[in-house]
Amino acid sequence: MFAVKDPLTYTKYKEKVSQLDNLRKIWVEIIVPAVLYSCIGAITWAVRGSDGYGGFDGALVHGMAWALLWYYFAYVRGIDARKSAFWLGLGVSIGGFWGYGQYVSWIQGVFYTNTGVTPYESISVNPIHGYVWFWIVGAIWLGIGGIILGWSMEKKNEKRTFLEVMKKWGPRILIPLSFAVMGYLIVKFQPSWFFPNYSESLYTELNCPDCINRTISTNTTNFVMLMWWIGAILTSILQADRTTTFCGLFMGSIFGFFYMLSAMWTLGYVYAPSFIDWWKMWELSAGFTSGLLYAILQHILFRKMDSVHEEQIHKEKSKIDKNQSDNQNMIERRNNGYLIFTNFAYSLILIYGGSLSIGLFFELYPSDIDQYSFPFERIILFLIGAIPILVWGFYKLVKNYTESKKGEYDRFKIPDIHIKIRLQLLYLLIISTIIAWPTKIIIFYILCYCATNLVLLYYEKILRR
């Protein structure tokens, strides 16, 4: 659960919101976060699907972007979310390992058997297979992220014995792992349940190379992770961990449905293939809806924290501030480290993948360059952007672990974070525009950027009253 780090800011924020009429309360508490999470999610999810970004590293872009927003909305309330923001970003990023590209053709009724020849060889398939697997991918993508987020928000005692740690983490490791192994065995012994058009004669290297190279490995991995998610949910229920149960179930089950619906954008390839980049429309939609879910989740967790801690929070905080121990100082530095790495990872990964498109934009290398290759010009571009980020990250880490001050909340400054979040948004717009140039998708990026800035202006005006 969240913890209040700056009681004065927390109290002032609650007072300001309580003085608003109902419509403005909805704007401040719900609409503003929803617009920011959704618009930034739309842009970053589309960015992660662009050339230059891989699976995990591409997903790290939108994972860490949401992490920064998660921290931002907590910070302006005087709430500490440095640790949970980092684990939110990392949990979302893990979803970059799951494969799903072949499901696009499945919902169109096409099952490719060999994409290594021209024209591609294919047979028909029931579209329901594609929709079911899209739901599974969506469920494990944000569901597993929700589990990791819930675990990170657990309130820890200052000292715990080895047995106490094992009692908590033993089941969290073993039960989901057992479910994952069970899932693998089920796929192994009942392949016809999981692989469309399955037959021993079709699923061979000769008759269906794509079945061997893509379908079997992708569907097996996705189902194994679905079982892990179910095992983790069961574990949280057994441990009476309501926060983890809610985060995992809410994010996974609902986003599975949204992800399945978002994929329907790709049906545009059947009816108007050249009108727009339908794949990007799908990614924009997936990012928008997933961002909306994170805004709702954070709002619910804020409300839950308010109801639990309203009466005792000030007394607890004043006690902690007056008797800050060495252990608590260490926790402060560690949480600052989480925040530094979140900013560092977001900024570095954006320039890492964006270096490909920046070079293409300035015609520094051929347009048919492989996205995973690093010619000399791309290396130079990457280093120009990466070296300042690396120097900043190293400086911040050294300063965090060497200076004697207690932590960032000793110098709590609301205006500073507004400036920082605006700079991050501008950085994202520049990179995403260069990546998408000169496609129509840029229009959506600009609209999202304008929407986020407009609501931020309103939000800042309310907070500065």
C-alpha cells in the first residue's frame, strides 16, 4: 500500500480537493490522470512496436513512461511511490517477451504455414482462435505486471527473520512455478487444445515451418505464463494479500478483453489496406486502454489508502521523521535509486531505439537497413544521446549514496516536478514524431501531446491555488 512521505503536502492536497465542486473534483481526481495515462500509453505503445525496438526493451518504453506518471500523481499528493513505480514499469516491460504477431492473421481467418516463400502459403482457421489468444496475451501482459506491482506495495516490517521471509516468498515462488509447469505438461500432452488445425501430419518442418518455428513456441509460452498468473492470483488469495489479488485480477482480466478488441483494428488490412497503418492503430488503442486501466487502478489505491490511514497517518509520520534510523535512511536511498533507474531506463531506451529512425530521417544510412544492425553512424547518434544520460544517471546515484541528506522529501518542491514531466513529454514527442515520419500516425501523436499539456495546465492551476 502507498505511504505518505510528506504530511504537509498530503494535507494541503486533500484540502484543495475538498474545496472543489463535484465536477472539478472529477476532473482533478479522474479525468486528468486518465488523459495522461491513456495518451502517453498510446504513444509509447506505438513507439515500442516501431523498428529499432525489440521485445523487452521496447516494452520498457511504455512501462517506464507509466512508472513516471505513477510517481508524479503520487508525488503531488505527498505520497511515496518511488519503489512501486519502478516495479510497475518493470512488470509491464516483461510483457515484451510474449509473442502475438501471428494472431493478427488468425482473426482474419488465415493461418500461415510457410512465410519463408513468396507468396506465403496458408490455410483457413477459425478466427475465434486468434481472439482467445489475444485475450490470453493481454491478461498475462498486464496481469503479471499487476502481480509484481502488488508485491512491491506490500508494507514491510523493519526486521524479519529468514523463516518469516520464506513463509511469505516460498509460496509466491513455488505455487506459480508449479502452475507454470502444469501448464507446460498440459500443452505437451494435449497439443490439439492449443494449436489450430493441429495434426501430426501438418505440424512438421516440411509441411508447416511456421507451426514449428512460431505457433508451438508462442502458444506454449503464453499458456505457461497464463498458468503462472493464475497460480500467483491463488497465492495472493491464500496469503490474504488483497492488494496483489486486486491488481493482478483487475489489470489482467480486463485488459485481456481490451487487447482482444484493440486487435480488431488490424481487420482494416482486409478492407482498406493502404488507408493507414492499421497495426499502429491497434497499438495506439492498446496503449490508450491499458493507460486508462492504470489511471483507474491508481485512483482506487489512493482512495483505499485515504480510508485506511486518514486518522493515524500524521502521528505515524511525525514519529518516523523525528526518529529516523539508519535503516530508514538506507530505505530512503534505495527508493531514490528506484526513481533514478526509472528515469534512466526510460530516457536511454527511447534514444536506443530512436537512433535508427533519427539516422533514417537525416539519411545517414540506407532506408533498407536492418533494425537490429548498428552501423558507425547509428553508434555515433546513440552515443550523442546516451552519454549525457549515462553521466546524469551515474552522478545521481553517487550523490544519492554519498550525501548526508535524508532524501528527496526533505526538499519537496511541487513546481520542479511539473517542469520535469513536461520535459519528458516533449522528449517523447520529438522521438516518436521522428520514428513515425512521414506517416499519418503523427497526427495522433500530436493530438495526444496537446491533450496531455492542456490537462496538465489545468492540473497545475488547481495545485498552485
